[in-house]
Amino acid sequence: MVQAPEPMIASLAGEGLLGSCGSRRALSGFLVSGVLMGFLGAILLPWEHHLTSDYGVIALYFLGLISGLIASVWISPRLLETKGVGWTLSFACAIAGTAFLYLAFVSPPFSPWWRVVGMAPVGAAAGILHTAIFHAVSPMYRHNPAATVNIAGMLFGLGCLMDALLISGAYFLYSAPAIQAWMAVIPAGFGWMYWKSTFNLEPVPHQPPATAFLVTLKNPGAVLLSLLLFFQLGNEWAVAGWLALFLSQRLGVSPSTALSLLALYWAALLIGRVVAQWFLPRVRHSRLLLGCVVISMFGSVVLSATNNQFGAISAVLMLGCSFAPIYPLVVEKIGYRFPAYHPGFYNGLFSFALAGGLLVPCILGLVAAKWGIGVVMTLPLAGAAIVFLLLVLIWLEARLSAHARPERS
């Protein structure tokens, strides 16, 4: 992913792909995906979890979200084959809007178990949406994978940022049920747009067999890259899922301020990924990766040790900006290992890595239940250290492979 955003867009538009109304509208669905995936980290304070220490329940929220994502793997292909892209996109948005309304109805003082159940359809809606979007934009992906992934990532980050801004701005103005009811309007509007849109008909590819996943395990470089993506996404979502609650309980800041700092994190991550596109062609990627990992480790130390708002702001900016270039660089390297990857389905190591993004904050809930909220921002430091170690191993594996290649020839 070494192209600037403008050339990427121009390149796609030149082929008439980005200019296609159906493809463009499908790609915009990543904004809805961001709203769905970023929802839980922002809604914990309106659900009054900053007033309790029942962190195990938060782990169950993430578990419900993960279960919905896993269920969508079996649901999505059948919907695409029988109903088509437009119907499937509309259906996913309808599930999302209904789930938000349900969660609004079971907000506190209702038992949290009702909300655990409600997170499953949020995850299912996101998973179905992802599969349908990737299938709809597959012509764009085949023409320019880097451009498609980068634009999708920016829209996804914008959706997550919208969550934090909307909930932060409305926290003292509306109740938790009212906020979630208003948020249901977002997927509802997109669902109506998809219902009225026309999409190109393409055959739905079959999911790769399980043996394809086992074959990739024989490639140590691919496994190391996947583990790197696993832990990096885990670091990003650990911060995104727990930052607002951590700041509210650890520093005593108001819920609105804590949510504003969460919005700052998403903004730093989003702007950092846009700015990184300018740096990538001009900086050696290995050095950039190493520098970002070191800065993220330092940011984790500052955030876990800070006792004031200035330290929190500094740490959040360091984490957001340092995390920004890592994901596109790792995905670029994985693209070399998986040249035949079809964007319509998550397969093998990609599924493993993406699941890690939500498994880590889920595990953090169990850890916090035992050792307290303070450990929440300490564990991402361990994750950053693992990322650093994996970078060293990937560098060594690349050097060994380069030396072994001439011998085989």
C-alpha cells in the first residue's frame, strides 16, 4: 500500500470502477461497519459500566459480538447466492438497525444479559455486511487491491469516529436508549439506499477448503505475518474497547470527556493512516514498522502510568499515530503471501487475524475482573512487545529465505 490516496482514487476511477454507482455505494458500507464495530467501546459509559467493576460482563459483550461474526460466515454466502448483493446489504443494515433499537429497549436498568444477547446480531450484521461489500467491490479489488483496502479502512475508521463523537456529544443531552435509537437511523438510511441500488451480477465464489488453510501453515513467513496482524489488531481494539472506561475510572474524568478522548484516538488513527500514504513511498518500510512499534510501546507505558489528562492525551495521540501505518504495511506483506485471495470471503489466516481484534478486549474483561482496571492498558504493552519480536523473526525469516533461494536454483 504505497500509493497516495489521490492516485489510488484516480486509478480506480480511470477504469470506471470507482465511478460505478453500485460499487461506490457498496464501498461506503464500511462506514456502517465502523459504526457497528466501534459501538461497544463507546456505549459502555452510557450503559453505566463506569459506576461498577463488573468487567466480566463486558467480556461477555465482546463474546456476543464475536459469536455473531462467526455465525455470519455460514449465513452470508447463502444469502448472496439466493438473494443477491443488494438484498443482502439491505438485510444486514436492517439487522443492525433492529439490534440498535433492541439494545435501546434493554438499556439499564435491565439486566446486562439482555444486552449480551443483543450484541450477537450487531456482530452478525457486520459480518454479513463485510462479505456482501467485498463481493460487490471485487472488480475494484482485482484492479487495485491497495486502493480498495485503503479507502475501505478510511471509511471504517470514520464510522468508528462517528460513534465516539455522537455518543460523547449526546451524553448529557439524551438518555442511553435515545442515543441508540438515533444511531439506528444510520444503518436504516444505508439499507434504504442499498435497496434502491443496482449492482453488477457476479458469480459467488466457493469458500476455499480447510486443506488450503493447512497448506499455509507450512509457510513460516505467512504464519509470522498472520500472527503479527493478530496481535496488532488486538492492540488496536484493546485500546478502542477499553479506553473510555479506563480513563473514566482511572483518572476520574467525566464520561463525556472520556468519550472525547476515545474520539481523539480514532481521529489520530484515521488521520495517521491518511498521512501515512504520503510517507510510505518515501520511507523504508522496515524502519517505519520498527519505529511505530517502539512508539506504541512507549505510548502504552505513558497511558498505563499517567494520572492526569495531559498524559492521557499525549498517550492517546502516540498510540493512534503509531498504530496507523502498521496495519496497511502488514496487509501489504500478506498480500504477497496470498496472491489468490478473493475479497469476498475471509479465509484461513485472515480470519484468524481478524478474530484477534475482538478476542483481545474480550480476554481483557476477564483479566480486569481478577486484577482490576489498571491492568487493561498494561497488556497492550505486552502485545506491542510481541509485535516487536515478530518483526525481528519476520526479518530473520526473510533473510534466511533469500539465502536459501539461490541454493535451490
